Amino acid sequence: MELIRGIHNLKSKHYGYAITIGNFDGFHLGHQALISTLQIESAYRNLPKMVMIFEPQPQEFLHKNLSRLVRLSGLREKIKYLSLAKIDAILCVTFNKYFASLTAQDFIINILVNKLKIRLICIGDDFHFGIKRKGDLSLLKEIGKNTGFEVINIKTFSNKGNRISSTAIRNILLNDKIKEAEILLGHSYSISGRVIRGNGLGRILGYPTANISLKGRKIPLHGVYAVEVYGIKNYVSLIGIANIGNRPTTITSFYQLLEVHLIDKCINLYGCYIEVVVHHKIRNEIRFDSIEYLKKQISIDIKSVRNYFNILRNKDV
């Protein structure tokens, strides 16, 4: 798979693809259905497959005045999911003032036709684009007839009559319904990032933690969770306990922090890129009156995590 960073890096070899466009935040079942359609339709026409994504996501750029918008996936996670889906190329476009100012017609003509010379586009029937989101399926079909590309649309993917969307999944996770979110995602909910140096408090408390860089990203969870950690050398996965929040007992952070303590293992993870799969919420994050109370609660939380995974393992036997 090829990652193309920006329109300016397009070359003649990128002409004539079958493409789809979207945020693909979380890569949920609706996204997977769209990619599946792209794969089938492109194979039928013997065309290579491309996905266009935007970074930052359009809503993040257009609503800078709002508190940081919640995300399900970072860029690297999106690339991982699309790579596993066997896409030939990902075009990652920087969403900026230029793209924000494009009319729907200009986007189709300037980008899809002139820059990409697309042969086919697959989209959901609720896809909108351009200023004030005026572009839609009808406009794509109309211009496609005149410029030589086909338009395939898929119906909105739903679960029990409810539309599956990244927004719906974010709201479900914000209400701590992790298993319900997993059903709509079609996979476990996970958070990935590189382990960076913290202030060393966890080690002082006797519970060293791996601090995962979120790069200012806001995730739809808050509290203490039973997790499974992947990406550690020599291990398929290890169980752990994660705190997602602002550390109100020690030092309140403006940004969300993700800290993971590996249970029964002490491994130097500095610099490693790891994936934290979130399984179950243990409790909300709270402020303790002293460090000693915090230590006692961590010990209780670890027992809860052990019990959770023991029950899970017994179910699998």
C-alpha cells in the first residue's frame, strides 16, 4: 500500500483509480461496507483502489473555536485499518483554507477530475461535501456523466434500524458502553501511541506506568479501565490497568492523559509504539485526599482487573 501525503505529491501513476472519500474515524462497520463495495467494483473494472482522507478532519479545522473534538482514531490507526483492508493507496490531504473554500463543483472538477482523473467513486448515500455541504450524490452523477467517471453509492449501514456512524459510536463510548461500541465498530476499541517519559510518579507509588502520547487528541473515555496491551516485543499481549483523564490527585492536566500499568510485568517501554485495547471500565477518575489513599485504591483496582480477566478466560475455556 502507498501513502500519498498531499495533492502536490500526486503523479501520473495515480491517475484512473477507483476511489472513496471520508474521515474513516474508527473504521466501523459502515466504513467496512463502503470499502468492501470499492473492492468489488474496482476488481470488476480492473482498477486500483484509493481512499482519500483529510488531516485534520474537516470539522476539526472548521470549528477551531470549539473544545477539541473527540476522535475514535488517530491518523496512524486509520492507515493501519485501511492497509489491512488491502487498499492500494491512501491519499492524505491537508484540510486547509483552500479546501474549506472549495465549492462542491470545484472539488469535483479541480481535484477528482483534473488532479486524479478518477474512473470510479464509491460513496454512501448520505455523503456531502463542498461549502455548506452542498455537494451530494446527484451532483457527482451529473458531472460524472459529462467527464467520464462512474458513481456507485451504498445505502446507509444500520444496526437494528439505527444508522451506524462515528458520532453515534463516540456517544456510546462517552456513556461507557464499550461492548455496544465494539458491535458497531466490528472490532475492539483501542488507542495507540508512542510511550513517552512522564514525571515518574507511578514508579514512586510502586505502580510504574507507560505514558502514551495522545498528541492533544481527545478520546471518548474517562476513568480507570481493564486493558490489553499489544506491540510489546516477545509478547502477543499483556494485561494492564489504564487511567484516562487528568490526574486530579497529583497534578491536573489540561490535556487528557493515557497511562497504563502492566500487571505482573516490569518492562521498559520508552519509545515503543503500543496499542491499548480497552475492555472494561473499573471506575470513574476521582480526586483523593492523599497519595496514600490513591495507592490503596490502585491496589483495589488491580484486583478488579485481575478478576475481570480471570472471568473472561474462564468463559473462553
